[in-house]
Amino acid sequence: MKFTCEKNALVSAVSVASRTVAQKSTIPALEGIYIRAGVKLTLSGYNLETGITISVDAGRIRHHLKHNLWKWENIILFAGYQAEGTLGRSLLNGAKTVRLFGEEISVSAEICALHGTSGHADRDGLLKWVQAIKRKPRVVFVNHGDEENCEAFRDRLVSEGYSAVAPFSGTEFDLLQGLFLMVTEGQRIEKKGHARKKEVFAQLVEAAQRLVAVAMACREQSNQRLRRFTSEIELLIDTWKD
């Protein structure tokens, strides 16, 4: 969201938000640390010094996930909130495979979460914070959180007598004039990986349809060849049915 305001202007607006930081670093040295056996404890998802939630969508944690998600004896424990559309949320929702560094990684590790450890205030805590502001804000912008939660908290603020909005990315508001310069509608952005998955699945369905066509064309083949073809198809089915 974009705010328009002249320098040093006094405004009466407040944004209820917390910033999420995604570490963006490439750690080539990590490629060599996974040759040792033993117990490993990797802390990620919360920065104790700054109190900032860190995403698992970027940074060295992706290397740890790549080398440990496929091991059944491991536990991946999330101690922070995982937003919708993120790698962490996919894992918590039971994803069987994830794509990391161009590779499909099987998820065999146990995926767990510690609830209630987030450093963010809950709905009641945010409401108390807004109510503690001596000069009632003219507008409250709810701009961090899942869509449903943002809209629910906006509605709660409105019921308490506040002017509140839950803007989408791209919305512009002039703080001096108290006017919206641009209001955008929400539009989900599909990740490239999801689009690629749909494309690959479509190729699978097309190949299956071709197999059916080949089977239909074998009507006049000998019984021996039909039995062989049937056995090969059943073997393929048994390999992939689970």
C-alpha cells in the first residue's frame, strides 16, 4: 500500500502491521555440512533479538529443508506463523512433495508446529492497542495477515466505531486529504511452481489418454501380446496407485 504525505506533515492515521522479513542469501558452504551423522538442531522462524518472524521461503533454511525433509527420522518443527501461500503453510497442510532449488523433494519427515509462540499481538491485544491511542485515528489500515483475518479485524474495528479498511496491495491513500487515490481489488497470484505442476499433470493425463487409444487399437492382436500388454499396464498401475 502507498501513502502520499508531505514531509513533516502531522497526520491522524495508524497502520496495524508487523513486518515480515525474508532472509535472501545464498550459502554455498552449506552444501558440505550434511555429510556428518548425528543430532542437528536448527532454529529458524523467529529472531529472538529483534522479535521478527522469518519466513522459510528464503535463506539458508531452504538448504536445511532440502537435506532433511526426505528423512523419515527427522522432525520439522515450526515455532512461528506460516502465512497462506508460503512453503511453510504447504508443509503444515500436509504436502507430500515440495520443490526446492529446482528439485522435487519428498516430505517424509514429521511436520509439527508450536502454537502460541508468535510475538504478534492477537485480535484483543491489537484492539486494546488501538483503543489506548489518546487521539482517535481517523483511519485504521489493517494490512498484515491472511485475507479473512484482516477483514474480520477490520469489521471488528468498524463495530467499535472506527473507520477501518483492509487494503490490498496497490491501494493508494493521501494522508493529508484523507482520500483514497486508488483502490485495488484482491487478486490471488499463483506461484510459478503451481502453474508448472498443472502443466505437468496435464501432460500425464494426455499420456494416459494415448495409452487408452493404443489399447483400443490392439483389438486384433494375438492373445499372447494382449496378455503381455495387460501385465505391463497392471505393473505400472501397481507402481503408482499409492
